[in-house]
Amino acid sequence: MVANLNDRELLARLLQAEAGSEGALGMLAVGSVIANRAKARGYGDSIRGVMMKPGQFSPLNSITGYAGGEQGVDFDRLKAS
């Protein structure tokens, strides 16, 4: 369950789900988006807040409920590389 993951593990799994097939550069880009949104303060008050905001990252749709959960990924089974 995502609630039991620490922020680092949640971030690692999200990067894998969102851009794992794009390699290190793709995952770095997604990580940069998350960091920039956290600094902007319009997307959440922390890295976790940015990741969990509905509609921001489709792999989390099944958890946030956005888009009826479409494109959501099972984070319990996902392993970060």
C-alpha cells in the first residue's frame, strides 16, 4: 500500500512507472518536474504532496481516483530499478 511507503520509495517507484522505459535521463526529467512543482507550491506542500495530487501522474490514478483510476499502476507490485 502506498501509504506504507516512505517518500524515497514512493518516488523511486513513481519514476520507474512514469519513465522507467526511458532510462536515467527520462527518470531525471520526471524527478525534476516533481522538484519544481514542490518549489512552486501550487501542486502540494511536499514531494509526496506533489506526487499524490490527483491528475499529476497517471501511474497513481488508481490511488488518487483521478480519471476513474485509468492508467493506474499497482505500486505494491512495482519494483524500482
